[in-house]
Amino acid sequence: MAGSDHLGRHRLPVDDAGEDDPCRRGGIWSRSWWQDALERAVRAGAAAVLAGVGADQLGALQPMTLRAAGVMAAGSASVSLLLSVAASGKGDNENASFTQ
């Protein structure tokens, strides 16, 4: 079916590249979307590590190890990336946000 992907959702090409080039369609297939999603994931990972270090300094957690900081960063970055993928069809087509 012309003008739709395999799930039947209609998507318009970003420019006159045609539907046969998925990298030109926009949304999750565009470079700008992935740059935005990765930036969000890095920020989420950094925020998780900073929160863990702050909790460690206040005595709310056990002493923060480098391994624990890495696990916190990887976990929160992964969740952020999954949320960006979940938001891919909801908001603006060119970024990884739920809002327009």
C-alpha cells in the first residue's frame, strides 16, 4: 500500500526522496531523531549518577562504587531510549518527545 508502512500508519516523506528510502522518511528513521534520543539518554544517565552520588553523600545509600554508578547510568539511559522509541509516533516527527 503506497504511503504507509507495514503497520498501516501513514507517514509522509521528509522531502521528495520517496518511500523506498527509509532514512529519508523522518521520525525514528532520521538522523536528527536519533541524535535527540541519544542526547536524552546521556542526560538521563548523567542525572542518575549525580542523584546516586548525592544520595551517597547524604548517607541514604551504601557507598557508591564505580560499578554501581555504571549500572545506574546504563539503566536510566536504556529506559530513556525505550521511552523515546515509544514516543516516536506520538509527538513531533523530528524529535524523540511525546509532545509536539
